[in-house]
Amino acid sequence: MIGLPVTVSIPQLKGIRWRYCSRWDEGPAATLGMSLLRLGICRASDWSGGAVDFVERGFGRFCRQSGAVEAKKVWVGDLRIADYLFDLTEQERNQIEAGREDATQQLFLIADYEAAASIPIGATLAHLEAEDELLPAAFYHILTANLYKCMRVYDYLDAQEHAEMWMEDMSDEELEACVYRKVEIEIPESIREHSKKVTHAKARGLLEQARPRSSAVRQLIRYTLEMDGCGKGHAHAWPGHLTEKDVPGIGDWLMDAESSRPGCLITWYEGDAINACFDEEAQHMGENGACQPNVAIPIRLNQSPKKLDQQVMRVFDYAGAMLRSLASAAKVVEIIRELYDEHLRKHRFESRLPAEPGPAGVRDE
Amino acid sequence: MKQRNCRGRSAETMRVMGELAEAAGNRAKVTDPILEKLRQCPEAFKVGEILGKAFDSLKYRQEDVIDGDRLLPPPSTIIPPFA
């Protein structure tokens, strides 16, 4: 089908770059660009006359090579280099920059998520339990521990906290009727029973030693171990780690800011009590202040080239590990969604319940 | 031949490094006329904002438009914001 032509037309600007950066953007980007060129992340051929474009090309290529395309199949968010921790309007930015004598001497690597990826994990845990009773807890531990390294994860623990807060002042009748009670009831025995006993080393060992019969479970374990390997040696660089030395005034800003938006929502099944708690919380996210980014790592520009290169290398190591880990996690989530959809189809066929397969997509907040 | 290519790449890298160093030191000459005008008159960003709002209002009122009517200039037309 061919639609009607739109009545609004955009003037075609020939010979002019698509984006212009003010003089404030070019200085810091140029300092970072020199470091990226020395480190081989940017190439001379990336130069188009603008430092911001130069950095963007090198950074874009680095992200693609580290698995950004695979990661994007599941995770909805962005990884960017910015000169501010939080979003500013053009007017606010101009006001701040106009009052500053020198260009900023600091940039940040920032990761944020626009939507929480839906991970209905219940059916997968049942498959794992059929292989070994400890496998569900081990798998859950390794998966969430690695996701936590690059995002806020919303799971049954968050839902429990939310539910407890709301149940405090409820009467017995209200408690009986509310969804919050179900958060505790719906926790699978395989998690309730074993999750506290499983350490990271033990969980990894269990996954490594497992010899599952099901090919889906084999793949699941393979990609989970791959993810764990990528994240090894890295911790979650959330804004709370920043000090006043890193960013003056960070303490006040963190006090006023809200928690990060979750990058994923782990439910037992779609529409369960965890999902209900998440929906309630998501409605009010960002109402009382800006949400903190999920990841924020400062890059101090005013140091010797050698020290700057070392710092940039560390930051890009983190970014690369994060993207590779998210790419492996995306494969894990795709298998989890397939197992969930398969469970729904089977359930519908056997019980004639009008269960619809999940969208296997992302859940908008 | 190979050596000359290596030298060529290195010279190119040095040239880009020099350009970046100039930009980092804010010594780069602003030769772009649009950038220069924006530098002299930051308020001109307002023109972009106003145009953006005008585009949005037209975009959401398309059902009112009579077929064939063109509300904005045709492609390739530049609206000079500094006229």
C-alpha cells in the first residue's frame, strides 16, 4: 500500500552537516578524541571536521564490535558519552555553559534504559528443576548478579519490599483481597528453598557441572556462563559510587534524584503479582525528581595524556564488558521467552484456558 | 610501497591529532558562517524552537488540510533564520 503524501515538507539543506555542536561541546570531545585516537578506538578516517562526530564514530564502531546490535534485540536503552549526568533542556544547558569560564573538564559514560525488558522466568525454572533441583536457584543467581552489574533489576525482592510497605496499614479483609499477599505466595519453591544457600562460586560450579538432557537448557546454561565470563572483574558503576571529588554537589543531587529506572522486570509469569507491583511503581517513577542513570562513570579530562589514556581504557573496558554481557543476556532472555510461550501454548491446549502467548517483547513503563 | 602507506597513515593521524588539539584548545577558527552567526547571537536557537513548534502544529492538524495544499515551502528551500 502506498500512503498519501505528507503535507509537511522539510527543506533540504545541501552541503551542511546534519548536526552542529556549540563551541562548548567541541573542546572536551576533542580531548577525548585525541585519547581515542592514541588508543586505536578512533581512526584518522573518522575525522569529518568535528570532534563530536569523530568521537561518535569511534564510539559507535566500538559498541557495534562489542555486541550492541545483539544487545539491542532485547534491551531498550542507550549507552552514551555525555557532559552531564542528567538531562538538561537546551535553555538550561546554555545558561549553565554561559556562566562557565572554561570548557568542562569532565565527561561521563552513562547507561540508561527507556523500558524494562520483560523476563517471565517461571517456565524456565521448571525446565531447570527437571534436570536438577538446585539448578533454578543457581541459574537465577548468576543471571541476576550479572544483570545487576549494568542495570537495576526489578524482581520478586523489589516486589516484596513494595508489598510490605503497602500491607502495613491494611485490615485483614483488605489483606485477603489485595494482590500484595500473592508476591510471597507465588515464589517458586526452587527459589524460596535454595536461593539463600547458593553462593556465586557454588552457582557457577553447578552450572558448569550440569549435563542437561534438554537442548534449550544446555543453551541457556551456555549463554549464562558466557555472560558471567564477560562480567567477571566488573562491578555495577551506579551513580551512588560517585564522590564529591568526582562530581561536586553529587550528594545533594543523589538525595533529590529518584532510583534508576529498571532495565528489566523478572516475573514468574506475565501479569503476576510482581508485575502488578512493578506497574504501580512505574506509574510514579520520575514524578519527584530526575531518575538516576543506571550507570555513570566519570572521565576526567584535565590530566596527563598517559593517565587520561589509562582512564579511558578502563571506561571502555567496562563499556565493552557490559555490551558483551548484555548481548549474551539477550540470548538467554530470548530462550526464556520461547520457553514461556511454549508453556502458554501447551497450557492453553491442555486446559482450554484462553491463555494468550506473551508478546515476548519489552514492557513499556 | 607498504612503508609509504604506513607513513601516509601516520601523517594522516598526525594531521587529525593536530586538528583535535586545536579544537581542544579552542583555538580553531570558526569559519562556518552559520556557526559564527550562532556564536554572535545564541538567541537564534529560538528560531529553531519556533520552527519546530510550527512543524508540530501543522503535523497534528493534517486532517484539516485540503488535498493538494502545501503549507510549507517545497524541498530544497531554505528558510533563512537570520534574515
